[in-house]
Amino acid sequence: MKVEIWSDVACPWCYIGKRRFERALGSFAHRDDVEVHWRSYQLDPTLPDHHDGTELDYLVDRKGMSRSQVSQMFEQVTAIAADEGLDYDFGSVVVANSFAAHELLHLAKAHGVGDGVKEALLSAHFEHGEDIGDREVLVRIGTEAGLAPDEVRRDLETHTWRDAVVADITAANSLGIRGVPFFVLDDKYGVSGAQPTELFARALDQAWQESHPLVMLQPVTSGVAVGATDAVACGPDGC
């Protein structure tokens, strides 16, 4: 079963949603048969590589909210993240364009380490105050995941994966995705937002049952199929 997840490295709910989905997947009976594909999405593609100002300043300007409202929002999201084992520090977040980080993710995916790099980028941004627009930060994250530093640096400089990032964003637009995280299960079921773990668990079960329906087999005796009335079984009315 295939699960595609559109998300942005600069999205706090995407990290929370990742944790909740992982918990549901961890208890899913068929988890070894699930392929997870991270897809790129940008909440604000207009950001420069390096933005002057804090996350608080940026969201006050972008959302038109008061500083106290944004601060309260930070406190609420930080508390929710803590429940998922995440240690958000909005005071140290570096506001930066996430496009290069998505390019790194596609390179990592090509080498089979996409999930590890996704985790590292989210943690770097929200927990450790690192600049995800800084190429040297990205090279270090890629290298720590097992990628060759020269390849990471070369692909970022030449934008090798630009078209792949754009294709993901275009696909999101064609699906009508206007916010992330957004989960698509087997090209059929969509789950929007960082939903509770229980909802992800139900979605996985439903998608699996839909694509793997139970097939009833007729028992055979002496080369003759036994009909339903001849079956040996117990029910509510007895055996």
C-alpha cells in the first residue's frame, strides 16, 4: 500500500502529523507492506533564502495577527508538540525559504534515506534553531544521513532536483491541496491535517481492506463444492 505525504519543512503541524502517523503505522498489522513517499509543498514560496526577522515578526506580518495572538499560538502548538515528544522552540526558529531543503529531500529519497533526512530537517528547524536555507546546514544534514557531501553540494548548486520539487507542488495543486500535512492513501483516501493517531489508524485499516478484500473460498469434499447450507459452523442460533 502506498502513502504519499505532502508537507513543508517549515510547517509545525507537519512534524506533529508525522509523529502521529508514525505511531499509527507502527501498530498497523501490515506496516511492512506500506510504502511512505514524502512529497514537497511550500507554504510560502516567496520567502528569500534568508529572512530578516523572527518567526514571531514574520507571522505577525503574514497573518495580520497581533503579537500576543501569535505568541499564544506558539504556546499552544508547543504544548501539543510536547505531547508527541517534540521540543519546539519558536524563539530560535530561523525563517527561511524551504525550497533547497525539498531539493535535498528528493536527493535523499533517491538514495533511500528520505525519511531520515525529513526527520532531521524538521528537528533542525523547530527544535534546534538551524537555518534550513543555509546550504552548509543542508550539506551537513545530508552527510549525517549517509549522503556524499560532494554530491549534496553539487545537486544543490545545480538544482538537480528542482523539477521534482515543482512536480510535487503541481500535483498538490491538481489534487486541490491547500494546506499541509496532507496524506493520500493508495491514490484513493485523503486525510488533511495532523489528525489524531486513532484516525490515521482507521484510515490505514480502511485503505488496506479496500485494496485487499477478503475472498471467501468454498470448501471441497470428494471433488464436490460444499454449499453454504452444508457448511459446518457455529452461529448465534447454534451449531
